[in-house]
Amino acid sequence: MTNATITADVERAATEVRIGWACGHLCVRDGSDRSADAYSISIYTADVPATAKLLIRMEQARHLPRGLRIGVRHADGTYAPAYPSDLKIFALSYSQKPRR
């Protein structure tokens, strides 16, 4: 394990803790996944707009890593892009970084 790997793992863990703490009663961190090109955190919420606003404020305040993308999962398992406003496709993994 390299120093860069350890640093990345610590940063991911800190991000998850920050989100869990910030959610309070609004949302629940429901897991995470890391692929070769993305790191995703699943959040369960009954109030999608309020949770999205919370996450966007956290990114803007630099409490989350830059490059936040939010997708809302539908009952059929598909995702709709929600943030940033010009995000055309939301996926849990990207072979290339999507254009913003």
C-alpha cells in the first residue's frame, strides 16, 4: 500500500463521516463503492431536494471533494442526473470524466 493509497482511503473515510454527520435526520449514508475511475456514496433520503442542497453547500464550502455529481435513482434502477445542472448522464462509474 502506498502513501497515496492510504491518503485517498483516509480522505474517502473522512468524506463519509462528514456526510453522515451533516445528514442528521435528513438522510442516511447507505454505503459506498470505489471503482477505477470513481468513488460513489449512496445516500437514502425522503427529501431529495433538501439533501441535494445540503451536499452542494458542503462541496461549495470545500467540506467535500470538488467534482461532486448527484444522481437520483429511480425505482427501476436507472439514474437521473441532478447536479451539476449541465450533467447530461449520471453513472456510478465513468470511463472518462464527464464534461461539466
